[in-house]
Amino acid sequence: MASCGVSGSLDTSWCSYSCSSCAVFEDFGLLVFSDTAAGDQPGLVVRKLQQCCVVFNFDDPLADVKSKEVKRSCLNELIAALNDTRGLLTEAVCMELVHMVSVAVSII
């Protein structure tokens, strides 16, 4: 079982409005809920929501293609996990979800 390594505090300081080199994004996209212990899943949700604060430039469709695909996959996995796993929507997860949406909305 993989562990997400979340200590319990939220770290939203690394949210970004642009991404030209997203190695952290790509590496973290490899962790999946099915390989994570149930007790570590809320922390993994928080980490994946923080990861999804990265906003890509879609003016250039060829820029950061791999990272964009990893983010899309991550968002789909988050939707599935939140729909399928009871008790995953904790206060910390809700706070991070609101933060992620506010980052996305602020660039429109």
C-alpha cells in the first residue's frame, strides 16, 4: 500500500497559475486510491486537490501535454473516489476543494 505522506496540515502555498515544468505534478499523478490504505485516502485527496491547483495555458495545445493529461486523469480519479468512498469528504477535503475551485475561477 502506498502512503500519501500527508501530515494533516494543508499546504496550498505551491498553487500556481502557470506551469512550464510540472515534474511534481506528473510524479504525484502515479499514486492511486486503490493502492492507498483507507486511513490515508483523505490525505491523498487533499494532496491531489492541491496538485490540481496548477493551472495550464491552453493557448498552446502542445505545451505541457503530459501534465495536462495527468491532471485530467487526477480530476477523474477524484470524482470517482468522492462518489464511491463513504466518509472521504472531510472538512479538510472540503476546504481544499473550495480552494481549488477558487483558483480555477479566478483566472476566468
